[in-house]
Amino acid sequence: MNSKMKFYIRAALPYLGLVALLGGASLLVYSFQVRLFHDLKTTEFYLLQDLAFLPLQVLLGVLIIERILSHREKKLLLRKLNMVIGVFFSECGTGLLALFTSASKADDGIFLRFAVSQRWTPADYDAAQRSVRSFHPALAIDAEMLASVHRLLSASRERMLGLLENPNLLEHERFTDLLWAVTHLAEELDFRESLHDLTAEDIDHLKGDMLRAYRVLVLEWLSYMRHLQKDYPFLFSLAVRKSPFAGNHGV
């Protein structure tokens, strides 16, 4: 028996008493009808007619219950995933965002679109995430900046590898893409023996890897901030004050 079936059985257990109660009530009503009208044949006719529609009623009931349980299961899974995403941003993501943002040559007006505040509505988040599609900032990188990124990713390596082994992350494709992009960037930095004498080709390659990670990181950060604002306002308040888009660009 798989875990999903066990989940359904546990969810159905509280309703067994209700099933017995309703079944008994139905039997009692039919018995009362026979004794009151003394017409067993008519009662049997309507009972058979009701039974004829029972498979269809069961089918509709199962579909509705399946949808309710699936929605509940998905909601619980999303809550767990958001906890994992929160750990990622606490240990690595927010710091990485700050480093990328400080190295970006984009106009400050671009970052104003990502400067989440207490007044934001779902429409503001939707608009900000649409803006990421055209977000292609030039990154001014040097050996010091690369070393900072490398140190941050190296310190978080074991945690990120552990996250990639989490089977629940298959339900969150964008966050999985983010982890792969960040892990690949870490491997590229590891591959270079020195970050001080890079060729122009190496620098361009690393810029491309950083930009790929940066854009997915912004998208996931916006989704995470939306979640905090809705479900954990006390954590959201701190996250707003730590926002790299507010602190590094004078918002």
C-alpha cells in the first residue's frame, strides 16, 4: 500500500461513524414508510430506483472527495516547500541577491519594481514577476566580487546538495531550476584555479551563469515574499527590511 493510499484511508477514518449513522437513518426511514403505508412493493420499487443511481452518485462523490483531498495535500506540500525555500534564502539566497544586485549596472528604476513593501498587493507581485522577463542587467564583476560569491556558495554547498536530494522539490520546478543554476555557478567558480587572472572568455561565461541564476533568483524571491506577506507577516516585515533591492539602491 503506497503512502498516498494510506493518506486517503487516514482522511476517511473520521467519516466512518457518519456513514454508519446515515445508513442507519436511511434504513429507519424505509422501515417507517413500510409500516405507515403498508406498501412494501412500492417501497421496493423506489429503493431499487435509488440503487440504480447509486453508482453515479458514488462516482460524483469520489471525484469531489478526490479533488478536496488533492487540494489539501498540495497545500500541505506547498507549505513544506516554502519552509525549505525560506532556509535557502536565509543561508544563501538573500546574500547572493545582494551580491548580484550590487554588481548590476541596471538603472535604479528597474530595482524599484522589485522593492517589495508592506503595501504590495497580488497585482504588484504579478507586475514585478512580468518585469523579470525583460530583466537583463549588465554585471560588473571583478576578482573580489567573484571571490565573495565563491565563498558564499562554498559555505552553502552541503545545504544545496541536500535540497536537490529532496523528492518534494520535483513539485516546484522553478526552485529546482534555481538550485541547478546556483550549483552550476559554484562548480564553474571551483573549476577556475584563480579568480584574479581570468580571460575575457572566462569572464563572459561567468557573467552568463550569474545572470541566469540572478533572474531565476529574483522570480523565486518574489514568490517567497508573496508567501510571507500572506501567511507570516512577522517574517515578512524583517524580509522587507533586508531586501537587497531596497538597501542597495536607495529605495
